[in-house]
Amino acid sequence: MAPSAMTRWTTSLSEARPVPFWLDDPGRPHPEPALTGAETCDLLVVGGGYSGLWTALIAKERDPQRDVVLLEGREAGWAASGRNGGFCAASLTHGLANGVARWPDEIHKLQELGARNLDEIEKAVARHSLDCDFERTGEIDVATETYQAFELRDWYEETVRRGLAEDTEFLDAEAVREQVDSPTFVAGLYDRRGVALVHPAKLAWGLKRACLRLGVRIYEHTPALTLKPYGAVMAVRTPYGRVRARRVALGTNIFPNLVKRVRSYTVPVYDYALMTEPLSPDRLASIGWNERQGLGDSANQFHYFRLSADNRILWGGYDAIYSYGGRVRAEYDDRPETYAKLAGHFFGCFPQLEGVRFTHAWGGAIDTCSRFSAFFGTAYRERVAYAAGYTGLGVGATRFGAEVMLDLLAGERTERTELEMVRKKPLPFPPEPFAWTGIALTKWSLARADAHDGRRNLWLKTMDRLGLGFDS
């Protein structure tokens, strides 16, 4: 990287605030008071991100008389739910290719359930007046290398043969650049209906308000410390009190699960993003993007990018950082070396935006599992249910996970609970130092594949055969 280029790119970051753009909002709601004393309820939900909020909301919609309490250790939406890119995808399997590879016999049902889930999210946005900038824009997976273009076309043709290409279109170089003009784009696969864009923090805040309106009792700044049986119910201890509940749903995702045996199934991966200043009409016109689709590139180390409601560009991804021991710490949320790298990639993609400044730069932890998509289970004689492992694609899938947890707690056999995806778990990650070594070798191998026309080495081929992976 030439020094002059580095100076130019880092200058674009000189005024960037190291805070998540979505959470830097004067309309951010005040937190609910912490729990002090004892509570009892029918259903206790632990976690105030999408997973917990959808669970509490759907529980009340299914049974308005159900007494529901939700505990959040900080504030609703402050973690991954308020820091992500806002891509609300129909896919429940971290993309169609991953679903086909892992559950080929169920993929049509999984696609159907995913499409229905996204429709239900759109209906909930309208029903509860969730002011979250919801836009059903679709998404284009773009190729930036010739080999990626061939892979996209081959994959599109395979989805056609399998009957899975509805509302999907292959775009050649000219067609993709008519949609969004980057000199790096050589092809694209356009999913016109399977993705919506949202303001992620406003979605969480809207769900919180909807829960409160339906009578959910929410306690913020109230971490759940322990979970134990107490006669016929479950007891959760908090710093200043306790809750006894007939059923418990755990939506803590990246944070240590109260069911300890679940912890080895996820590792925390830190992902980072930049947000530009609002683009002027002329700058926006220079890149097109009239349909406002979400975009992601096809590399193993990929970028995701989108427009906000006020025509800023969010640019994130590429680095996926795992720290030895799987530590989750506030200081990891800020990583200037990654911001500089992302800024350079941004101007490589959109050289016509030279001179644009970034206003925000931030990071956050994602709960990654070895199959890239959520897993589910119960504990304590089905009085506790959990869902975790969304691997960065949880904006939409967490609503489906909420329904799965509620089905499991009710002891119901449904089309969701009968899925192999729900009944079986991924392979757990090994203990240290093997986890760190394996993840480091996988990251090195993925970067090497990107530099060698996608050719996967023996390590990656072995991981593929075992159904193991690492992603953000």
C-alpha cells in the first residue's frame, strides 16, 4: 500500500466517531429500571436483543394472558442487534448454498419457512408501527473476480435445476453495473425479494416498545447470573433480585449461555463497519444504486454494503477477528487498523467517491457456530429453551428462532421442530489452544483461496468434508 494512498484513505477517517452509527441517535429510548426484589412469571426471557425481544413479543401474541418478563444485562439492542448492517434476510441457513450443502432434503421447506418468516416480519413492522426504515429492496451478491463470475453463474444454473431460483436473476458485468456502478463488479446474482433492509437499532427499540405495550415487564441493566431448578419452576438470580418462572427462553447468543454445556458450540467473532457522511445527489448519481439493494461481494473475506435512509453508505466486513480464549471485551469494539483497511477497500470499489468522509467506525461480536446457522435445544426437562449461533445473519432468522423456542417450551411438534436443522446440533469448537490454532489456519487458508482464484487447500477441503467452518 503506497504511503500517499494510505494517507488519503486514513484522512477520510479523521472525523469518524468510534461508536455505532445506529446507536448514536437522540431518539434512543431511556432504559427500563433494573430489577430489585423478587418476580414470578409464566415465561422468563433472558436477553434484550432480537432473539429475546421477538420471543417475548410472539409469546404475548400467541397468548395475551401469559405473564412474560424479559431481563437485559445492558440496554435493549445495544450489542449485535444495534451494530449490524441491517440486512434482514429470508434465509434461515446463512444463505442458500450453505442450506443446500447441509440440509438438501429439507431445503425447499427451509426456503418456504424463511420466506414466510420475512413476510411475517414485514407484517409485524406494520402491525406494531415499528419505525425502523424497513425496505424490501433485495440484495445483489456481486463478483469482483472472473472466477467468481463463473461460480455465480454455475450456482445460479444449479438453483434453477433445483427449483430454487424464484425471484433470482443472474446479471452480467453490464447488467450489474447498471444497478450499481463500480469498476470492480464483473457479475452479480440478484435476489429481488429475499432481503429487506432495516435500521437495526430502531428495529430493536420498536420491538421493545411493542413488548411493553402488550404487557411484557422489561428490566434493563439486569444481567442474569445463575439459572437453577427451584421445585417445579426455574430460578434466575440477578444482582439485586431473582425471578422464578415456569419456562425460560435464553436469547443471550454471544454472551455465556446459562446452560453451560451449550457454550462450546459458539465462538465470538468481531466484525467491523464504517458509515459515510450522507452522499450528495451528484455523488449518489455517480454510482447509480437507484433500487437501493443491499450488496455483498463473493470473496471468502467478503464485504457487505448498503444505503441508509439518509443516503449514507455502510461498508463492513472483511476482517473476522477471533481472540484467544474467545474473550468478549469492550476494547475489541474499536480496531483502527481494520478501519484503515476497510476505507482503502471502499475507495477501491467506488473511486468516484474520492473525498467522501466517514462519520462513524465501530465493531462488535457475532456468535459464530461451525455450521454458520442457528442451533436450538432444551434443558432442565424442557423447562428451558435456547437458540444461538446465527453467525451474523440473525436480523431475520432470530424471529424464526423465537418461534422454535416457544414451540419447544410448549412441547409441541410443529413443522419447525421436526426440521433436522432444529433437531441436530453443529459440531462444537475444540478447547484452547486448538480452537485458536484451527481458526487461525482457516482464516489464512480462506485469504489464500481468495488470492488464488478461489482454490481451496487441503485444510479447507477437509473442513468442508467434516461440515466445519468459520465465518462472520
